[in-house]
Amino acid sequence: MFLWRRQTLLVDSRKLWKALHGHGYGTSFFPERSSRDYSTSCMVTSNPISKILVANRGEIACRIIKTARKLGVPCVAVYSEADKNSMHVAMADEAVCIGPPLAASSYLNAAAIIDASVRVQADAVHPGYGFLSENAHFAELCKQNGITFIGPPTNAIKAMGDKSESKALMSAAGVPVVPGYHGEEQSASFLKLQADSIGYPVIIKATQGGGGKGMKIVSKSEDFVENLCSAQREALTSFGDQRVLVEKYILEPRHIEVQIFGDQHGNVMHLFERDCSVQRRHQKIIEEAPAPNITKSFREEIGQAAVNAAKAVGYFSAGTVEFIVDSVTKEFFFMEMNTRLQVEHPITEMITKQDLVEWQIRVASGEPLPCSQSDLSISGHSFEARIYAENVESGFLPAAGVLHHFQPPDASSTVRVETGVHQGDVVSIFYDPMIAKLVVWGHDRSAALLKLHNCLSKFQIAGLPTNIEFLKSLSKHHAFASGEVGTHFIERHKSSLFASLPKEKKLVRLKLSAALAACCICIKDAMKDHLSPPEISTSSSGNCWGFLPAFRLHYEHRCHILLNHGEEGDLEMPVTFCKDGNCEVKVDDGNGTLMTVRMELNKFESSSFTATINGVINYFSAAFYMKDSVEYVSVWSDDKHHEFLIIKPVLDKNVELSSFQLSDRKWASMHPLGVHAPMAGRLVRVLVQNGVKVNKGDPLVILEAMKMEHIVRAPRDGFVKGLALDGVQNVKDNSMLLIVDDGQES
């Protein structure tokens, strides 16, 4: 275990916040505070907290440190070996290494975290969300060691952490629950009988679960056992407990949750509801508060039900009561209670102008709630969009890799960017692939939604796939704009959500982006010709444009740039350096007419450029980066992002395209019949052997990434060949697993 302490806290923290302010990490997001709110100048409590250890990582750790600093309370970060250079470590006053990258050996290692707390003399632990935040044993360990657990009492965590027990408690408290089986008998045959009795479709859930892990929807009896086994494996991996429950699956559900808060004096209140219906793989990607298209009476009824649920278990601190709402009958049913701060808590903060982390710290210190239910009101509307590293086109499979370019929109009192990463950081296979949370506020839902789309359009990430383009499509969808949300929203509207331009228009737009990329490549090379090597080496970010001089070339110079855009193949861009020093590319519009893309060298700011297309001024951004020893350039133009692999630019002399050696490409060709890993992950099971015949859709391999199992299925009928996975534990993204030969068995 390694520990370091910050020796110059005030100076370092001020420099840090000044440096991070532009990305929203230091911007105040509570501009209007009630006169009854807590004072943030000091804490006067019956159980004062002098130092907090944050038992988490990433954006939530940064979020907690920010509020603790506002209250004048020092923070200690814990980190795995994979996170030693992470943002939350840099922000903390002290930091302790608690183990290797695997969460089970670090962030889920309760003994290591308690030991770290004792060593640094932290008298409180904030668990954040995920990891040990809902682990009753960990909360009890804190208590036994004289450490304040900034969260609910142990008995409440136990009661609500077991979905079966919580359903029974809620039913007894008069809170409506979904019909289902929540008992201890866990044999496959017995659970199948229960599912058959309930009637399909049913949903299998891990009793200790959350976040979509250990959750499967089953539509017919013959598929039950296979899905049960998968759910149990996921539950065991994620929560150390493979027990599940089986419930009736509501066909037209909305997911509405209520933020509740209690103190240690018996007071419980709610801070209104959030709608989290729009999900993929049973996980939220966009949330909003308040919920759209509900009545005042419904809001009051569901809010009171949440308060009753909390009171039934003697709850205090922050919690969220989740309900499934039947869109047809308007009935709501208790689903679960999350005994922690939620990922989406910022949208509640935005509409109430309260800091829930501050409430948590003060309540843990023994203070009463700062106001009563009648003092709270809803102000405006807020959305949160979760920015994930994932392959949307491959069923939202998680991705991992380096953030070669990371530029979020500017923060303000109505825009928050919550993240735990910098440009150059790695999104690891060991943890959740969420990169950032974009949170916006508007005076009403329409204004907030417009702001969400505009901010998503300004969010630039390159180097690994993200869901930004999908979120943009979702934010401007007509059904979403009208508030017609439900958990089936993505599936129901996938044809329009994934709709693209006609092929001809799409190709023209791609060529225009390629032309802009080619101009940038030429500028980059021209810059190198006008700067000495020492000056170039001073660029810490790798962004060459910041040093571009105002030069002019006195002769016309032509060259070819060859780019590759994945499935679209190679694109040849003939570039002309004009006598005035500008770049020019001619692009066919598909109708036999040439469009002129002209880039003016004297109009730029950082990585932002000005270009004209047929005389019309356009603004775009671009970034260069190395990935797998190959250079790429990304272009953001006309609300679209295109990434190009630079095959072979020839800039310093006239060379015909025919002289390019395409064998110089630095990627390996893949077997045309190969089956590849859809993401980086851990190999769980190999379900086939060499020589066996498989049919299209048959399961071949089970991978695990981010604690979720993913089945790799046969893409065609054929025979398995080339299987060599014995002893393999981890596989890389897109690595070949085996071959399914559609010919004859050899």
C-alpha cells in the first residue's frame, strides 16, 4: 500500500481549480440558493467530520471532493494501480494505493479501504455509488472502526439490498409491488415453475443487483434456464451472490424514480422524481427531471410512496426509490431502493438548487435536514446524458482505449460536465466505460432539450468509439421531444434513431470531411517546415496548430493525401498549396460538379479552423493522434464527426498516386471468415470445439466486459476452425477468436 500527502494544499488546490475551470470541474452549479439552505462557510455538528476518505474512483470521487473542499473538509483518495495518474487522485489532499486493477482486489476490498482510513486518520468514508456503496458489511466495518459511513444505516442497506426482502417489506408498508417470486428456493427447475406460473414475459433480476447486471428478460418457457444461468453468473461476478428473483415483466413500462432524503432525527422528505426510462441493455443513458407528462396528483402520490418506503426501514441520508410505471394503466409498482447517491443525482440538484453531497455530509455529521417538504419546489427542467465508450452499431457493446482527444463543452451555471478523465487517459476494461456526464438546465423542457443537443454537438472525443452521435440523434427525435418515453423507446424507434442520410449524400459529406482533413495534414507538414525541432517538441498536447506561423508559400504545390475511413475504404484527396499560402481541394458532389474546399491559414484558434466550401464560410475542428502506432485525424464539421486513418501523405514533392505502396498500411488483414471479439474483455467460456458444425446464431464464446456477459454467436452456418483459446484469459478488441468456415469440413 502506497500513501502520499499533498504538502501545499491551498496553493495546489487553487491552481487545480483554475486549470480545470474551463471544463466545468470548478464552476459553481448552484447559482440560486434558498435562505434556508445550509451555510457552506463551516460545519457545526454533533459529530464533526474532519477528514473524508472517498472509497471510489472517477467522476463521482471528483464530485465528492469538490463539495468537501467547499465545506473545508480535506479528502483522501484511494486508487488501484491502474488509476495512479487519475484525476481524482490529483484532486485529493492525500491518496492511498489499495491494490491491483481488478475491482475485487482494490475498490471492492473492504479491508484495504478500512486500513487506509485508519492509516490516514480519516474519520469518515464516502462510498460514492457502485463498488461498496450498498455493502452492509462494509458499512458495519466502518462503524466498528469508529469511522462515520456517509450513507444510510446498516439495517436499511441490508433490508433494501436484498430485493426479495425489500419487496416483502414494501408490501407490508402498503407500497405497491410487482407480482413475482422473491423467495429463497433457487433451483433452476423450481424457478422455471414459478416463471411458468407468473406467465411470460418475465424478468430475472439479481437479488443484490443493479445497473442491468444479472438481469434478463425471458419471453418463452424454453429460454428460461439458459437466461437464468447467465443471470446467475453475472450476479455472482458483480455482487458475489448468485440469487435471483423472478417477476412479471410489464410490457409498456416507464422507469420513474424518486429522490428521497432522511436525517438522524426521523425526518424524511422527497426531492421530486426523475424519469430514467430511456435505456439500452437495461442501463440508463439519459435521464431527466422532473418526469414529463405526469399529473400533479401522480407526482404527489409517487413521492409519498417513496417517503413511506424510506420510513419503513428507518432510512436516513440520500436514497432513491425506483418504480416501474405502467404507461397504459398509470399504475406504479415498487422496483427497488438504491441506498446511495445515484449517478443521475445532478439533475435533481439542478431543479432544486441543492447540493445533495453536502446534505449527505451534514446529515452524517448529525445535522437535521435543512428544510421541510413544503419549502422545496421544482425550478425548470434538467437532462443528463451519459457519455460512454461503446460501439453503438454493435449493440452498445462497451469499448476500451485511450482518450486521444477530449474536449467537452464549456461549463456554466446551466451546464455541468462531470468527469474523472483527462485527454490521454485510458478507459479501462476493468471498470465501467462511462467517460462523462453532461448535465444541462433550462427554464422548461424544450429549452433544456435544445441546450442538451447543442452541448452534445460541441462534445469532442476521439480515439475510441462513443455514444455521442446516438445521444444527439435521440435528443432531437420527435417522440422524445414530446415526452413519449418508455423503457422500449430505443427498440421501438431504432429505425429512425439509427437512420442515416442517403448513401450519395452521406458520401459527399464524408468527402468534404476528408478534404478538410487533407488540408489539416498539409498545414501540419508546412508548419514543420517553418519551425525548428526544439520548438515543435515543446507541444505538450501534441496539437500542432498552436504554433502555426503566418507564412506564405510563393509557389503552387500539389500533393496527394490517401485516407481510410473503415467500411468506406480509401479516399484520395488531391491538395493544392496555392500561391497565397492557402490549401485547396476539389470534391465531386456526386452529380459531376466539383466543390471547392479552401482552408485559410490565417483563420484558426487552437484546433478550430475556418474553411470555405464553394465560397460559404464553414467552421470545423480537427485533432491528430497516434493509435496502435498509426496516425489518425478526426474532423468535426456540420454536426458530424469523422475519423480517418492517414495511410500515406506525400507533402514535400509531387508524387503520383500510383507510386503509393498500399502494403505500407500498418494494420493486419483479417481472415474473411473470422469471428472477432466485439470488445476487449475476459474469456468466460468457450462453447464449441474445432471441427464441430454450427448454425448461424449459435453461441460460440462468452466474454465478460464491465461485469456484463456478452455471447459471441456464429455469423453463418459452417464448421469451427482455428480455435486456439486454451489458457487465454483476456482478449483484445477485434481480436480473432476462431473461424466459421462455410465450406466443407477439413
